[in-house]
Amino acid sequence: MKEEIFISGRNIPHIDPHLAIWEFPISLYLFLGGLSAGILLFSAFTHLLNKDEELKGASKWAPLIVPFALAIGLFALIIDLGNPFYSWKLYTTIRLESPMSWGAWVLLIVTPLSILWIFSDLRKLFPKLNYTKLPFLFKVEDFCVKYKKQMALALIPLTIILGIYTGILLSAFNARPLWNNAILGPLFLVSGLSTAAATIILFAKSAHERHLFSKIDVLLIVIELGLIIHLIMGYYAGNEMQVEAVKILVGGDLTTLFFGFFVALGLLLPLVLEVFELMGFKVPVVVPAILIIVSGLIFRVLMVEAGQITRILY
Amino acid sequence: MRYVMVIDTLKCVGCSDCVVACQTENDVPTGYCRDWVTESVTGTYPEVDIELRSERCNHCDNAPCVRTCPTEASHIIEGGIVLVDRDLCIGCGACIESCPYDARYRHPDLGIVDKCTFCVHRVKKGQDPACVSVCPTNCMYFGDLDDSNSKVAQLLAERKHKVLAKEAGTSPNVYYLI
Amino acid sequence: MWGAGAAAVAGSLYSVDVFGGNKEDFNYDRPDLKRFPTYCDVCFWKCAGWTYVDDKGTIKKIIGNDIDTHSKGRLCTRGTGGLGMHFDDDRLKTPLIRVSKKGEKSVFREASWEEAISLVASKMKDIKSKYGAESFALLKHGAIGSHLEHLFSAYGSDTVAEPAFAQCRGPRDEGLKLTFGESCGSPEATDMRDSKCLVFIGSHIGENMHNSQVQEVSEAIDKGVTIITVDPRLSTVASKSKYWLPIRPATDMALLLAWMNVIIFEDLYDAAYVAKYTTGFDELKEHVRQFTPEWAYSITDLTPKMIRDSAREMAKAAPATLIHPGRHSTWYGDDTQRTRAIGILNALLGTWGRRGGFYFNEKAKVPKYPHPEYPEPAWKAKDLNVNLLFANQGVTNEVIRASIPGEDTTHQVKAWMVAGTNLTQSVPTEKNLMMKAIEALEFLVVIDIYPVEITGYADVVLPECSYLERYDDLRNSDFRTPSIALRMPAAAPRWESKPGWWIGKQIGLKLGLGDYYKFNDYTDILDWQFKQMGTSLEEMKHIGVKNLPRTSGPLYIEDGAEHIFKTDSGKIELYSQKLKDVGLDPMPVYTAHEQPPKDYFRLNYGRAPMHTFSKTVNSPNLNDLRSENALWVNPKVGKIWNLKSGQPVWLKNQDDVVSSFPIKVRLTERIRWDSVYMVHGFGQKNPEMKRSYGKGVNDTEMITKLMVDPLMGGTGMRGNFVTILTENPKETV
């Protein structure tokens, strides 16, 4: 038996008995970041493939929520800082080694870009909008319409970086064995895309679009499941600390949440429902979509919390 | 110049004087600490042994906290001491997450991240860190490892020793004599 | 190189500086502080240090005084954290007078010093006129003791006792006196820094943070000392030992006798020393012939090889071997005799008065500030010790007994002044005698810093200020060389609290004892004393400590020199005629003590290095290090009893006494399966001690069976057995 205790009664808030420095706001930030990245990525692709009109949900409607999602996400991040009023100091330097740093920079670029992106179509969606009192907005609109393709080309790499970043932010910490796994970046990207596809289903304006994104989502969920298996196998194939860490997900305190709520209710059930729907059964399409979106958030809450419970043993 | 701390676990009694000395020297708020003492028990009665370790920031050569800091608040100064620049720190917590030793905490009043400084303000004046200077068992040593005549260099040359979480690859600068 | 421009050397490779961020080192400099000398009052060791204060007058830290030979310039955890006593807002703030009647729930009202002191003085006069001053007893501990002893002597009472005797060191001191004619004193005159072999018998040095001793053990470890520890628990020092003897509890005497057997019959003893300085060797040899390691094996669970090897190791290093006599020695009622056995072993190895064994300590001669002769009391606390022939001072339990009407005692006690000791936690009694005594008292005044449990029973409570806020007697320490130290205030007393000397003086003045208090401020006395000793208060304020030269001769017995021991025979008494003459065992014998019944565990208790008994558990700084005690349980027991670490449990002892609060289990391989262990001092019962109230269990509460030492009245406390309750017994009733 090995017993390890603190003699001098360490009981620092949010550090002991295990880290809880990052709480729900960070999970929400990662979730909204991934969701926004996914929506923008799909939107950019539809534009580049000239499917704007055919896939209005993806190209025009779903992106409307992105600036708000990003704003809420950034707000969540900032209130989670110890020194929120100093958050501008993130932009005094670019630190490529620090995911927090380049993530902040990517967001700084993507957020205004997302506003410009939806601005190009805003009056088409809301015909009553009138900029006569702010005439310069017409010029902005002209600019957005004129450079939409370039924006799309820029968005593709930026949103992929943003999507991966939400995972790498965690996997960059080798002090937290559960996070320190190279699959986390792609997994978070795919999960973000999947929640984005589900959101687009909710916004879809035609059965055709709904079906298309159901198919895409089925594919993404299958990939995500593959990555999760890969993730778990990776821990088992890892060192003692990773083997110890994965116990928290498999047979530990968070097993129900992970397998029950995330894998079963959040991935497998919507997968089955969407497949049924594609096969022609009548399934209310909102159900799998919402399950996917909620489970995406649960997944991030879970990973943020579980990762902080695991530590390097010495 | 390479400052290291060498701690003799064979002499440490776990009294935690180092902890309270640090707290009073550095105005660490009540309920928080920059150093702490761990007891590790191995074996089965009566074949049982304990190791007592005064732990703190390891002032790693390859410091993950410095790498993951988005604002360059965490930095390494000459001699290898890892510090947090309180004017740059935004309290994002990335360094806290990155530290394998859980050596950092968020200051409850200032919002910035705080941790052991090797008492840099004392070291500048040629004094030992507060924890070292107070230890009733004299089990802690501080000095320049690059100076082969220093007590720390001699102890590491003569005695069996280890560092914590070597596999994390951080190249820590706090050594434990075992 | 430390200049402000020192650039960051790492982190620059991959970073692009956008706005030329601030690369200057953060300024970690600390403000300049003023310092005032003090010597620590957190425990009885009295290490000298400096209290540092910032320009706003706030105490920032306490650091050892480098020139103090007594503490070697270092304070322990408690000394460094001593400022918590100053800052603790739970302290007593004003004098309090009870308004509720006896037996009712205590209600106090705040009172002025004038009123409270007048009340105390009038009660003292009242008791004196009704029963004689001797019926007013003083039960005390710590620095305030001398101020109040002066008051009581002037008043006419020598009914004084402290738990430090009958609950702690008494058996050890008397045992050593019976053997060597003198005790090892406090701090113990143990020459550990030069020991080559150190033997600790149940003495958990390092967990007891006796500063200079811990430092010397550490120094000895550096020099390659061999440590032998006898303890049923893997104590901290046991983990640093070459030989850890995990003895069955309560069987130490068998081991000591077996060790004597090996040392004598393997001719390992110091024959020249024994011949020259001891008496009774032949009787001892005959006496221990039968106590072979094989005999001891079945009693102690220690193998004969282990016993022989460790004995040989001790002999090999002799005379630089120290078999430490311990300090808290009230264990099983045969404690004076056990200390005799330890003394005899030391004598056989020739360690008394030898380098690496015991040295001869010396303290300075401090002139007493002149005052009229004290009146001679009609009787003294000692006179209560009728059957305790070797109790040379007041025994707390006898004073308590004398306070209960109808108890068979020579004299009656009617009132107490209790100062600096929380009696309910420091003095265990059988059959609830403590409460019976408190109920019978006509008057109880308690002086303390904290609202500890005993204050709840008082008629008047007087708040003493912390040691950082007052002058006190100069420290005169017994050590290799004498040294004196000054304690002066670094801050004003908080709230209405007052220094102990002031309280004593005010009561004295009200009693009309002004002739004994011919000074304005305590500094008058200190300055007078310091000047007599060749220094002054002014100089002491700057140096804090003055080390004085030794004048009493060498530290050790010089080779082959004559040495007269202070015993009747002038020699070390291996065989004690003195004991024989009064019908007691002239040489130690083994008595089997009761072992725990089924489902019960022996309750062992000890100390944590960051606390001094219950005195520090509420201090913000030290409470922060450890806020409650844990119940150490062997994991095998834990498995059978289905216990988990961290689980709260209640304890019930052999007399069906249930603990007031739960205690958290710590499953650990460091303890035997037949005993449990906890740190003493926790389980505070007064809710006003906010940080410590209800945290952990007070071991004293579970000690309701005492194994009283027939020689000196020591209250052996280690014969109590507890069982573990996993459900709150108060809820099931």
C-alpha cells in the first residue's frame, strides 16, 4: 500500500484536493468556439461550392448565431480570468507555444470576420433592415459581398485552427494525463463540426438540406466514435499515469456521465435516430440534433473537469 | 549560474516550518501556500518506510508554465528562477494547469497567479530563501549548481538523489536526497 | 547581473513581441521592517527571536535570533507561526464576569478591569479569612506562572501545581533524581549533536518539535549517528532509524531489562565507569539475570536478535550513546521506575557526564528583585501528596481531589486560579472528578489568551495579551552555556487584554500587597536585573540575547576524575536503598499491563510538530497547517471494520465515554493493529474558538482511567482502550 498525504494540510481553493481552476465558463467557451468554427466552416464551403441558395440554413441562417456564440464564449473566458480587466494583455504578444495565446489571436480574427460574413447576406434575410441612417454600412455591405469568396477562403483554415484549438488548449498540458493525448485536437474539431451540423439541421430550410446534414452528421458521429475508441485505447497503451487517468472515465466517478450521457445518449442514440430518419422512418429531426448539441457541451464539461482531476504521479 | 534547491529527505521531519516561514515572508494569504510538505508511506507494517518532502515550484529548465503562458508573465530570469510578472499576468490559469507539481495558485485578492520565487528578493541580497534559512533540521540547501564548490553541488555529487516527476520532462531544479 | 534590465532568457524563441511587452523583472522586493526582540511563548522551549513590524505597526514575521545558542538562531514551525496568536480574532477581549448561576448554562457579561480585579481580590480576601490563603490554589502553565506565583507567595499560598509535573515530566525527573541525584532538566541536557548512537523509547522527537533537540538530532544524522527507536508506531524518528523496534505497547520495561541483561552478560558495559561511579551493580546483575532477550520476546514481540543487535549497537558507540529519557512520561503508572531503568542503562554504558551522552548544564544567576519576605504558609501543595513520597512538588490531581468535599485529603481547597492551561484538556481525571471539583469550588478565576473550555466554568475570566504584546521575565536558559534573553512587546495589546505581570500586580495592589510591587512597569525590574548582570534593558533591546560564559566547570566528567553525584550515596544508584527503605522496588521490575479487550484498541496519543497541545490549534497560521487530528488505524483493521480514510468516526472508551465530536480515520501502515493513535490538543469544545471548535477528538476526554504512579502521582494515561463507532451515537440514542 502506498499512502500519500499532505502533512501541512494544503487546502487551497480550486487547487486541492484536485484542480478546479477551469470551470464551466471554460467548457462553454470551448463548446461555443467549436460550434462556431463548425458552422462557419460549413457556411464557407457552401459558398465556395455555390450552394448558397440550395442550402440556406447552412450558408445564411445558422451563421447568424456565430457572432453571438463567439461573444458569449469570449465573455465566458474573460470572466473566468483572475484579472478580467487585464485581458487585453493577451494581445501584447504572440506566443506560438501557448495555445491560449494563439487561440486568443485566432478568435480576434475570426470574430470580426464572422460579423462581416453574415453582414453580406443580412438584408436578404431581413428585408426590413435599412441602413439609410448609417449610410457607411452600405459600403461595408458592398465590401463584404465583393470579398465574400476571399473571406470564405480565409475562414476555412481559420475555423479548422479554431476547432482544433479547442482541443489543443487542453492537450497541451502534459501535467494532466487525461488531456495529454494528441487525439484531443481532432476529436474536438470533429465534435465541433458535429454540433455545427446538428445546429444547421435545426436551421435547415428544406428537407433536402436536412437530409444532407443528417448524412454529414452520421459520418461525423462515426468518425467521432472512432476517435473516442482511439482516445481510450491511447490511454491504455500509455504510461502508468494515463492508465490511472482513464480510470476516471472507465469505471470511475465520471463513467456514467461519459458513457451514459455522452456516448450513449449523445452519440449512439442520435446516430441511430438519424440513420432511421435517413431510411425513411418518421423521426422528429430536432430530437437527435438537440441531443448532439447538448452532448457536445456535456463532453467539454466532462473533459475539462476530468482532466483536472488527473495528475502526474510521483 | 544555476540556482537549485537540495532537500535531504533523510533529515526532514515534516514540521512545515518552511511553509509558515514562506507564508509570513511573502505575505501569502491565509489558506494558501507556496510550499508544502508531503508524506509518502510505502510498505506494510512493520516493513514500512516514509519519505517526507518539502515541495514547491521546481523552477524547471523546461518550464511548461512559461511555455503555456499567453502573455509572457511567466518567465525565467538569470539563474533559472521562474517568476510571474504581476503586471502581465491576466490570471488565465493555463500555467496552473500546466504545472505537474500543482505549485501555482490564483491569488484570491490580486487575481494573478502566485508561486514560489525562491525568495528572489532575499537571494539578490545573498541570503537563502526563507524556507531554507528557517529549517530546524537544516535539511534544505540552496545555491549555485554551476559552482562546483557550492554545498548543493557537493551534495549532489556525493549523495543519491532524485527529482520529482522526472518523466514530465521539465528538468526540475529542486533535488531530493534519498 | 540582478539589475533591472536582466532579460528573460527563455520563452523568447517563439514569441513575437507586439507592443514591446514589459520584460523587466517584477519587483519582488519587500519593505524594510523594524524588529523587536522576543523569546517564544508558543511552547516551553523559549527560543529567542525577532518580531518584525512594518511601518504601519503590523507584525509581519518572527525570525530566530542568530546569536541565541539556545535555539541556534532558528525557530520551529510554531515559533515562526507565533504571530497567529497576536492576530487571532477569537481571543478573549475583555474581562468577563459570570452572571448565570453555577450549574446553569454559562452567561458572562463584559466587565472593566477595575471591577474584575476588585472581585478577584475580594474573593481572595474572603477565602483567606474563612479558610486561610492556602485554600486558594494556583494551577498554571507557562510564562504567566512566575508572576502569579509571586502574587500567591505574597498572599500566603503555596498551593501551586502544574500539569507539567504529574501529567508530563514528573516521573522522568523523579526517576532520574533517584538514580543520578538530579534530572536532565529542560531543555534536556542531552548531548545529542555528538552522539554516535541515539535511542528513543516512545519519544517521537521531530513530532515533538523541541527545537534545539531536533536540530541536534539532525546534526548527528549528518555525522552518521545510529538511531534506535522503540515505538509501536512508525514515528518520524523511527523512519530515520537503523533499528526500529515495533514493540507491543506497554511492554517497554521488559525490553529495558533485556537490554540490561545483554549489556551486562555480554560484558558490554563500561566497567571502569560502573566501578567508579555507581553502586549496586552486583545486585543489578543478579536481578536481570533472568530477563533474557528470549524472555522478553514473548512479551514485547521483538525478536531476541533484534534486542541483542540493538544492545550491541548501543554499547559499540558508548559512551557517546544517549538513551533518551523522553519528556512526557506518564504512561503506565510504573513510569518513575521505567525512567530508572533508562537511567540504569545509561549508567551501564557510562553516558552520564560524557560527550555524546548527558552533559552538565548551567543557567545564569539572575538576581531576584528585592521584596519583603513571603509569609510562611501553614501548608503547601506538596503536603497533599501524603502517599506520594517522591512527588517533590504540587500534584494537580491531588489539588483537584482536595477541592472535593468528602475526599480523604489532609487539607481542603476552596478556590482556584487557573492560568495558561485548559485543565479539561491537560489534566485527565477518573470518575469525572474534575467536574465535581469545579462544581464544589467557591470561586474560580481563569486567566488565558483564549476562550478555552475551562473559561466556561469560571466566575471571572481575565484576558491575558499574547507574548508579542508584553514584557515578561527574562529568559534564563539551562544549556551548555548560560544565556539570557529579553521579551518585549512588538505591538500594543489587542482589545482590553493585559500582560500577566500587570494582572498579578493589580490583584496584589488590591490585596494590599503593595510592598511586593515596588515597581511601576515591568521594565523597571528587567532593567535592574540586566544591570546587575552587566548589561541593560537598552542594550538587550538591541541584541535580544546575551550569551554568558560558563562558570560551573567542565561540561563532562573529565577522564577518571572524581565526581560526587547528588544522591544519598554520592554515586549513581543502580540499586536504590531509598526506595527499598520505603518498601518499594529498589530495582525496576516488569509488570504486565492490561492489553485491549476484543474490539478495543489502545489509545495512543502524541504531538504534531506544528502545534503545542491545544494552545495553538486556533491560531490562524498554525490551524492553516493542521486544523484537525486524525485517527490512525492499521489498514488490516480498516478492512475488517470496513473503514475508509477520511471517514468520520466516533470513539467510545472502556468506561463507555463517547467522544464529543467525530474524528477522521487515517488508514496507515505506520501503526500496529492493536492500537490507534491521534495527535493531542484537538476537539475544542468552546464554539467561540471558531477555527478549531469541534474539529477532531480531544484524547484527554477519552482518558478516564489513570494508572497512578505510586512514587510521585504521575497519571499514567496509556491504559485506555477505545472502540470505533461509525454512526453518530448521539443520533441513535
